Amino acid sequence: MRSVYLLLLSILFVSSVNAKDNKVDCLILEDENSIICKYSHERISVDKNITMKWIEPDGSVTRIREMIIPAYHGSVYDYRYINGRTPGEWTFTVIDAKDEFSTNFTIK
């Protein structure tokens, strides 16, 4: 089971070495009871501070995480378990300096 999880995670998060576009993606792995969200950005030579927000269908923010992306790294991810989450359309948002990147996913 763990190997399937790692394989799916690897497939989702394979990044190009020269990624040019900042973006967010989320994947729901129902058999693993997990939601995995990733933020990708252009690799730079300094550490970068970002803020991740998980926003429920009713608009309330249920988690805010501040993270540091180390120099020369192209992505960072966060995950949560599906059980206990409100069904509906969620938003995952990353704030990077003055830019904001978001994606939506649905929990059934």
C-alpha cells in the first residue's frame, strides 16, 4: 500500500528541473485517505518564504502553514487526511510574496 502511495506521489510531483511557471496542484488519494497539494515555482538561489491556506467550502480557513522553500528547490507540498473534512469544493492557496496561486478540489 505504501509503495502505491509513493508511486502516485512521485508521478504527481515530478517536476521539470527548469520549471518556469508557479502553480499549485492537489491530488486526492481516497485509498490512502489523503489529500496532497503541491506548490511549484522557478528554482532560485535563495530561500523563499510562502504561506499555504486550506479553505473549506464555506470559506473558512482551516489551516495556515508558513513554510520555507530552500534555495534551489522547485517545490514544496502539504497534505491532510480526507476523513473528518467537510464535503464540497475546497480551495488550496499559496501566497508567495505578493502573488497568490490557487486550485480547487472536491471532497465527496
